[in-house]
Amino acid sequence: MIEIKHISKKFDSKIILDDISAQFKPGMCNLIIGASGSGKTVLTKCIVDLIHADQGEVVFDGKELHKMNEEERKSLRNNVGMLFQGNALFDSMTVEENVRFPLDMFSGLKKEEKQEKVNKILSRVNLDGVNAKYPAELSGGMKKRVGLARALIMEPKYLFCDEPNSGLDPQTSMVIDRLIQDLTTEKNITTIVVSHDMNSVMEIGDYILYLHQGKKEWEGSNKDIIYSQNQLLNNFIFASDFLQDAKAMRMMAKNKI
């Protein structure tokens, strides 16, 4: 579990995050949503210590991040997987080399052991037989799955996904969502997804943290969001071209159909 307590951050005099607390539990897809500039990315960077919060605590399974010694920090880094918005694949490397890269950098495994792990995770994300291909030869959805395979190759306890469906068509987005959800459940990972995609919110949002202008405005599940009376949240989800199904579901609940 990852717990954040009273996280605040400002740049110069501008407040970016204002006293945010939340719990992100393992085996669940935890989503952070909000309009551009709401603080989603800064909050995520504070959690992984790419940005140091001005105040507050980040706790990984009972251990406060900034009280960890160097050995504990190294262990934490090896237990964090990252799926970047732009995939961040190395164009000059094959799929196999991209996925194996963390193993080459941080593990002491033998070549045969690395190969076995690479093949296994590629199979799990439905990419059998693409080991020798280069990123330029792959579709957007395939690149995203390679990025996911690389994020999971070290068998992390914590997985961070930044806009995993960015640039993907709805059908491919659904495939990525289900993969993230299935792998999170199977491996009991604490997964945090930053997303603008309201279809993803409704599909995999076990826990949703909604930020508005740097503040925690609402939290709940994808079931709770349908019945929310929070006007700022409602304005956000219905202004984002969210499927009209949500409105229909709300009307059905109101009329007890």
C-alpha cells in the first residue's frame, strides 16, 4: 500500500498541491484524475520522489520515504515499475532488448534466466514472437504493451502508469485497461494510473482520486462516481465527452428503473 499524508507543493508563490491525503491499496487500480493543471503529474512525481514535497509524508507499506536509508531506497526503486505516456522505448533496441533492459541494469540473473523472464512477460501481454522487431515496426497498442512488459519485468510491488491510453483508439485502450487490471490483480500490485480517459475510469477505477486546482475534491470508486453529487466532479466527467451511459445510469437509478 502507498499512503500519502497532507502532501503540499508550490512553485514560487503558486500552490500546486494543497494538503492532499489518500491511500492507494494493492490489488486495485487506483486512478488519479483531474483537468490539466490540477496537480496530477506533480503529485505522482512527489510519490516517486522525482519532486520533493514541501510538506507531508509518502509511506510505502509502512515505511516513510524520506526516512529510508540508502539500502531501503535502492530496494524501493527496484520495486517500482513505470509505464510512461510516450512509452520511452529505445528506437535502436529490439523489443526483447527494451524489455530486458531493467534486468541488464539491475539484476544479477544469467542470460538464460533473463531470456525466460522476457519471453514469459511478452507472452503475458500477448506479444509472442515479436522479440526481434523494433519499435518502428509496431503499432501504438503494441508499443504500449512493450512498455508495460518492461515496467513489469522486475516484478514490482508498485506500478505507475501515466496516461496509458494516450493516442490509442477505444478498442486498443480497452485492451490496455484490461491488461493493467488483470496484472494488478494477479500480482497484487499497488497500481496508480494518471488518466484523462473516463472510459478507463469506469472500466478499472477501483479507487479514484479527483483533483481540482491542486486540492482533493472527491474520492471513491467507479460505482460511486455515477451517483456523485459533487458538482465540480460532474462538470469534469460530463465535459470530457464521457459516454452518455453515465447519465443514463444516473437517470435509471433516480427513477428506480
